[in-house]
Amino acid sequence: MNRMIKTVYRKEMKDMLRDKRAVLAIASYALGVPLLMAFIFFLMADDRAETARSTLALSGADQAPGMVAFLEKQGLEIIPVVSLDGPESLPDGADAMVVLPKDFAEKLSRGESVPIQLYVDETSRQQADRGGEVRSALDAYSQHVAGIRLVTRGVPLSLMAPIMVNTSDLAPSSFINKMLGNSLMLVFMLAPFVMGMSVALDALAGERERQSLQCLMAQPISTAHLVAGKWAMVATFCFGGTMLAVTIDLILLQFVPADVLPFKLQLTVGGFALAVAELAALSMFVASVLLAVSIHAKSFKEGQTYMSMMMMAPVIVGYAKMYGENKLPAVTKYLPIFADVESLGRIFFDGTPNLAVTGSAFLSAVVGTAVCLWLTSRRLSSEQILSEA
Amino acid sequence: MIIVDKIAKNFGDVQAVRDVSFTAKDGMITTLLGANGSGKSTTLRTVAALLRPDQGQVTVDGICVQKDPLGAQRLLGIFPDQFGLYTRLTAREHLEYYAELHGMQGNALKHAVDEVISLLHMEDILERRTEGFSQGQRMKVALARAIIHKPQNIVLDEPTRGLDVMSIRMLRQILLELKAAGHCVLLSSHVMAEVEILSDHVVMIADGVVCADGPPADLVREAGQPNLEEAFVALTSAHGRAAA
């Protein structure tokens, strides 16, 4: 590394490592995001509980063994309870309650129609769904008994059920898993932006705000070297912070039960090395973008406004990739950020990288870095910047 | 030695400097004297290679600033109008950083830092971060930073602004020592008393044009006034009438 670049780099690193804002940004993202992901997984685990068996509290179960057997076969869990008149709430653990009249068995055997009372609690969508599930099971039992009655009277069962409906769910069962997987990639991809934002602002907008830029530019160092030294510092923060976030995420994922994880990591040693290289290239690109934004701000506060606007770009790209992937032209997967999400997703979840997409991610990072650094260097050497400094 | 030869500089429609020429010699303190907005800072920024003149040229010890800005900057020590310190760095770290930017390293760097610390009596603030420094302490760091590499030419833009009496006296003493050591000292100011005490050569600037230059006593005599302040008013007013 050129001695001048190294001098600027060392000074910038020393200065920024003492900046509480920069350190706080890294710590909050590196530790906060895994907690956020854990919360999402927790919600998903709770959501999966919806698939558990619905529980029916049945009063008078002793006089309806056939009904109990049928309902259990339908997937319901039956809890016998003592009869209650006008209950105010469902028994603990029950999703619904049925009260059978005392003459239930007698009327049923006589072939009469028996009114039964179903109690449900529709406070939440999940409870309403489970009440509906019990209602459907009871209807099915009613149909079943009706069918038996007709068969015993010589009526073919097919007359009662002219249409037999079988339902198959064609919804992409992996959609939610894929979306959460892409979310994790988006978290990795946004990390360099978050980690480098504060230091990039301080490196250029901060120089202007504290009015140290003019003195610095009067020293015998070229703008190219100055920008390179500052860029190396920002890239170090971007990459170091990103790797910290990725490492903490991957370690914590090891502690999440496999059945709770919405995706399966297929990360190989080679794949991880490739992912690290790609994140390094992404960090270099992001550092150059952050500096190109920072150079246009006269103060830290003004820079934060620009950064907030700029941050919308990768977030929009990330969400477009997550939710609208099928509607986007195929070429978009080779664009910056798109290519990174796609490439990292392949590496982490498929275990086999798509070399075309990964190569595109590297190429766009290198070209983007060169363009942004050139723009920053050009802007820094402009008289307008110095006359405003 | 710094030679400014017929420089002009525009910012859009604003003509900041129209025609400024002077020579700041070694072993002398040369002062640009002018009202706010007269073109002093623009002239000094041109000398420091921060601005490119639209016309004319500046040479520092024979090096053309426009052709070789980095070469000229190596021969200059710049004391800007704003100190612009890094609040998270100590005074020592400031000095080491700027010394390294001038290519110093190893023992030479250490020796230079020790020397400037001794010269400016900075021992008590050396290891402290500059956050919370008084104006006088900030001035010391900024001046030490400007002379750490022992430049032959030192450029100071309104160096006494915001300083208390004791700091001004100390700065004045240091500038006189630099002059005695044969350095070329070029500064800008609009504080008449300070200019009169310090300067060997005064360049009066009004509306981006040099309206008079010479030793302070000669300018007072030429204007037929009792002191430099009255001479400045008379000479710049005469220039304004002539321009009109």
C-alpha cells in the first residue's frame, strides 16, 4: 500500500475506532439483527402450532363413543368434560366445546335428529379457524351417520354424495421459507451499508463540518491518495462489521432447532470462502458509494438525510427481489445488489454457487467502486468544495 | 520566498481577486491587510494551491504552484483561519499525522515532534485529546501542525482571530522567531496594531486589487497620516475613488 494511503488509513482508523457512534452502529446491528431474526423464527414456530390438533371439550362423551372415535379419526383431540349450562368461556386448553343432551344416544338410535350445542371462541383468527374445524368435523360426522341410516334403508351411498371433492394445496409450500431465507440474505447485504455509514459521513462530511478539510488539502497529498485512504478505512468497517454480523448470525442459527428454522443451510467450506470474498467486494463497493454520498454533504446532519434517502435503494431492491422475483426481467439478477442477494442465496441454501451470477456480483462491485471513487476524488478536488469548506 | 504575480480569480460572477502581485521574502513578515471580502483569503488559498487562479501565477521558492501543487505544498506550512482539529485525536497524534503527510518517519519524525513541542511549550496538552481545548491550546496545535516539517514558507490566515491577549503575544513571539530563523512568513490580518508591530512588509488589498505595498512606516509616510490605520483608510479610499 502506498505510504500516504497507509498514513491516512491509520489515522482514520484510530479516529473512527474512538467514535462511539460508529462502534454503536456496528454493535447494534451485529447483535440486534440476530435477535430480530430469532423473534421472527419464534413467531413462525408459534404459527406452526396452528397445524397442531384442535381440541374439543365434549360433555356427554360417554353416550357417544362412535362420535368420539369418528372425531378422533378426523384429527381432533377429545377431552371429556362435565356438562355445563351456559358456560362463559371454554375449558382450559379447548378450542371448542360440544354439549350433548342426555338423550343423545337414545334419539340417535331411534333415527331422530338430535340438537347439540357447539361453543366456540372467535377472539382470534386462529381460534375462529379451529372452531370452524370442529364444526366441519361434526358436519362430517352428521353426514356419516346419515349415510349409515340411508344404507340400512337400502339407499345407495352415492345418491347422498353425488360429488366427492378432494382438495390439494398447490400453493408453493416453500414460499415463506424462501422469503425468510432471502430476508437473511438481505440482512447480510444491508450490513455494510449500516456498518460504514457513520464513519463514511465523518470521513468527508465531518471534515467539512469541523473545517479541517482545507488544511488537509493544503498538505502534499493527492486527492486520489486521500480518498483511497479514507475509502480503505470505510471498507474495513463495512467488511469487519458485516463479517461480525454474519458470524454471530451463523453461530446463533446453530442453536435454533432444525424444525423451527424456516430454511436449511447448505453452506460448505468453499462456499463460505466464496461468500466472504463476495461480501468483501460488496463492502468495497458500498464504502465507495457511502463516500460518494458523504462528499456532497456539508455537515454530518445533512449527510444523514442523504444517507437515509440512499439506503432506500438497497432496501427497495432487496424487497423487489423477495416479493417480485417472478415479475422481474431475468437480466435483473445480474445487476448490483440483485446479483448479491441471488448469489449469496445460492451459496448459503443450495450449496452450489451460480458462477455467472456470482461473477456478475464481483464485476459490478469492482466497476461500481472505480466509478464512485473517481467521482468522489473529482468532487473533492473541486474548488467549490474547498471554497465551502 | 513567495512571488504572487498578477493573479485574478472569479467565482461565477463574483470577482474575488482582480489583480494582486507582491513578493514575500525570506527573513521577513509580509502581511496582507484588507477589509473583509477584499480578497486576502482567496489570495492565500491560491498560494496554498487550494484554488487555481484564472490569470497570473504563484511561485514558492521557484516552484510554480499551478504546475506542481504538491511540490509547492511541501515547502509551505499552512495555518488556516479555522483550526479544524480532530477532537478524538491527541495533540501528539495531530503532529505525527501531519509530519507523516510531509513524508517524515522514524527518528526524524520523533525528533521533529519533540522540537516543536519544546518550541511551543505543549508538554501539558500533548497526550490529551483536543476535544475541550481552549482557543489558545487549539492555536498551539494548529501552529505546531503547520511548522512540524520546518517549512521555509509559513502562511497564516488571520492567525490571531479569537485568541486572548496572552495567546496573541505568544503567537507574535513565535512568528518573530521564525522570521529571525530566516523563514518567509506571509499572513493576512485586519488588526492594525498587530500588523504594525509584526510586519516588515504590508500589502494593502481593496476590492481584489493591491492598492499599496511597502514597509508600514513608508506607507504611513506616503499617505501623510499619523498611523497605519489612518494610512490604510486613506490609501484604500483613494484607490476606490480612482477605480470609480
